[in-house]
Amino acid sequence: MLYTTFVVSTIITLFIVYRDIDNLFSSKFVISYVVFLILYFIYFIITTAINMGKLKWFDIRKRIYRFITSFVFLSGTSIICYYFLEPTEIDYYRIFPITFGTSLGVVFFDLAFLGRK
């Protein structure tokens, strides 16, 4: 039910923003949607932490190694792409947060949805 609410609310919010609908209900709906997203994000963090606590140390160490490996690989790839596309300026403040979030999401994504099997 939570996932369905998320998908339906996202579609409605995108429609409101795309059509530039400006009335009291739409404004309250978009604000409520932002609050829902924040709470949804907190829920995923807590669920991931609880499920990570259920893992064995070997599995945690393996995930941390995969995270570091993917972060270094994605960062290096992004820096190389920036070097060839825009050699005058490499924006490290843009590269590192994106690669950090992507690596974190890829490695720990399943913990938010699935428990330990």
C-alpha cells in the first residue's frame, strides 16, 4: 500500500507541476507529497539499518568492499569523462555526491525491501 501511494502521488504531483496548476488544493497536495517523501526516506533508512543489523559480519564486509569499489570506479569514470568533455573544469563537488549516492543505492538497495533469507 505504501508503494502504491508513492507511485500514485508521484504521478499526480508531476501532473500538477507540469500543468502549472495553481490553487489551494494543489499547493497543499504538493507540500504533503514533499513531507511524505521525507518520511518515506526516513523509513527506508531505518529499515535498511535494521536489516543490515541482521546480516553477518562477513556479508557486511563484502557489501562495504563492493561499495568502495563501485564508488572508486564510478568516480574515476566520471572524472575521465569530464576530462575529455570539459577539460578546463572538473566539478568534484558534483561528481562525488552523485557517485556516492549511486554506489550506496546499488549496494544497499535490497536491504530496504527484503529481509535476511
